[in-house]
Amino acid sequence: MTKSGKHIETGKIGESIAESFLKKLGYVIITRNYRKPWGEIDIISWSPNKTLTFIEVKAIKTKQQNPAIFAELTPEDNLTTSKLRKLRKICEGFANQNPDLINEKRGWQIDLVAINFSGEPILTENDKNYIIRHYKNI
């Protein structure tokens, strides 16, 4: 598998882990991988308080044995100002096209789920080889 192929696979596994994580917190998933020519929303959901929430997932494999040691690039570092600007544009477009999904009192927000893998990214509940962080309303 090529380096970019591994990167894509890491992202897909990260999105699946993020979806499971969010569901356990009470989020209701509306859709995944909503695409437009200028960008993609990884996960669209309702939060437990019924806020329409767009989730950007950033996942990386760390070189450290202990993913708690962040001496290198973190997933959060991959959410650049440019990427956030594009993300806001696609979220605004989705919200404008789907006003029925928005609770008038709650509006909508963008969250970030960041995942650090300490080895090969895998999907399993038993061998949790990652640290996950959830940033709300970025």
C-alpha cells in the first residue's frame, strides 16, 4: 500500500472510531462523508442536546510507542486555517439547504475529533491503541 493509501486508510478507520465514540456519547449520526467540489464533511450528526453538529475527524499514526507523548505532529495541527475556512463553507451550505435539521434555539456547530494511533490503526474494541480528543464548537 502506498504512503497516501495508508493515510487514507488511517482516516477511514479514524472516522469509524469517531462515529462509535460519538454514538456512545449520545450523538445521532445523520450521514458520513458528505462531499461537495470544494470539500467534505466527515460526520454530520445531532448532538445529545439536538444541535446540528458537523464533525471533522483528524487521525494520525504517531511514531512514539506512547501516544500520550506529543513531540511530533498532532492531528490538531492538520486542521489549518485554510481547511477550517473550507469546512465552514461546506457546513454553511449544508445548513442552508437543510433548515429542517436545525433546532432554531441551538443552531449548528463544528466539532473536531482528533485521534492519535500508537501503531497500525485498527478497528477493535479490545485493543485500544489510540487516544481520542473531542473539541466542541471550534
